[in-house]
Amino acid sequence: MTKIVHVLNGPNLNLLGKRQPEIYGHETLGDVEKLCAETARSLGLVSQFYQSNLEGEIVEQIHAARDTAAGIVINPAAYTHTSVAILDALHAFDGPVIEVHISNVHKRESFRHHSYVSLRADAVIAGCGVQGYALGLQRLATLLQA
Ligand code: CA2
């Protein structure tokens, strides 16, 4: 049976491509969704793409993934640096988790250097632009085959 992977996105990523292109590039979130769908298909996976500006809704999506998803690619956006709730939800998910950041968070303000999600993530990709989502799905596919 085809494996489903969830691609979860945190707050303000709906503005991708509309503001701050010098940091986040020109691609929109719709472009990223298409990239994920095509990449997942090429890997024999199906991606389910989701974005929310609300922490609790992201927690609910991670809970939903417990029943439906083989793995998770997540860009928690600003919640990366603040959310114990998202970390706890990810700890309740059994499959592989890949954390993605479009920008190189380590080249930016020091408050972006710490990630709660990294305490659970099997891999972290930062600074590869939106290609990081495709790389994350590739890594997920490898981990799901192992
Ligand atoms: O580099 C990333 O992917 C981030 O997760 C993006 C977050 C930021 O808080 C993290 O430190 C790093 C911010 C997402 C906001 O995205 C925007 C896109 C366009 C315009 C405004 C915000």
C-alpha cells in the first residue's frame, strides 16, 4: 500500500513568496505544495500538505498523523523555537520526523539557533531554500525503506 507522509507548516508560511524574498525566496506555499506532491510521487509516496498559524491546530495534525502517516516533514516556523507542545506531540508519533527550515537559522538571530523540535527530529535541514522540503522527503523515503 502507498505510504502517506504529512508535510506540516507553521505560522506565517502562508506568506511565502509574498514578503521577504531575500530570506525565503520567491516560491509561494502553493509552489512548495506542488514540489512536495511531485517529489513524493517520484519516491512512491503520497504527501498530505498542511499549514496553520495556530499551535493547537498543528498539534492536532500531528495527532492525526499517528493514524494516517508513515512519516512527517515539518517546518514549524517560529514555533520551532518556542513550542514544547509541538515537541510533545511529535514524541507521541512513532515514524520518522524531518525538520526543515528554508533559511539557514544558524546564520540568523541567536533566538533561532535553538529548536525544541530538533530534540525529536531524525534529521534537520536548514538553508537549502524550499528544496529542503524535497530533500526532507527523500530522507524520509530512505528511512521508511530501512
Ligand atoms: O527558515 C525557516 O523556514 C523558518 O522556519 C521560517 C520561520 C522562522 O520563524 C524560523 O526561524 C525559520 C518564519 C516563517 C515566516 O515566513 C514568512 C514568509 C514570507 C514572509 C513573511 C514570513
